Amino acid sequence: MSAPELFTIANLAVLPGWLLLAVLPAWRWTRVLSAYVIPGLLSLLYLYAMVSDVGLNTGGFGSIEQVGRMFQNEWLLLAGWVHYLAFDLFIGAWQVRDAQRLEVPHLLVVPCLALTFVVGPLGLFTYFIVRAAVVRKWPGEEPPRSHRRRDSVPPAPPRRSA
């Protein structure tokens, strides 16, 4: 398959994840698909695009000129785009989970998701503002929470008296 064909497939592949985040945020499979399955598959496409160019690239990450040369190669341009798609969707899934945990109304999260889909970092920044306005705390001010429930720890055995 060509890089332009894979570009189209990648663009279409993220749409179900974004739609699920916006419309069915509490559905169990929304989290699985949007945070793990779709970004995971895009990660494999990223690897394929990167490997497809082994030895053909003259660019690099040391300067903006090197990055520009790197992205003149359509396979590395595809890899860069897939990188954005995977990370933006993962961040959108995180926004939904974080909002659910903090009880931020989903209707306030949906515009943040739309912005994250289109202009990634600005959507994340907007979510931070919405989150702070609703929760009245900036990210990181609330104590960390373990994924383990306290009631899942078995009680200590009773002590024997002598």
C-alpha cells in the first residue's frame, strides 16, 4: 500500500474513537478502543512507516531544516501525521476519563475534544481551563489516587492473646 493510501486509512481509523468519546463516553468499549486499540494500531502503522524509509532519509531532529528535509519523504511525513493522530486520540481519551473521575460535565468536555482532534495542544489547554473552572483546582493539586480500592485489601488476621 502506498503512503497516501495509508494516510487516508489512518485519518478514517481515528474517527470512530473520537465519535465514541463524544457520544458514548461512559461505555466500557469507548475507553478500550479510544485509548488502547486505535492508538495501538496507529503505533504499528507508525513503525511500518518509519521502517519503510530506513536509509533513505537525509533529515534529522537537530534543526528545523533537518526536520523539513525529513518530512519531504512521504513515508516520514505519514509517520509524523500518524504520530499526531495516535497521541491526540490518546489525550482525548484521557480527558474523558479525567473528567469522569472529577465529575466535570461531559457537555463541557465535548468542545475540548473537538479542539484536541483539530488542534491538539489547544484542545488540551482548553480542557485544563474547563477542568480548573469546574473542579476549582489546577491539575496536580488533588492528591494522587491509587487504582486499587481500599476495601480490596484483606483485613489483618486477628491477634491471638497469650
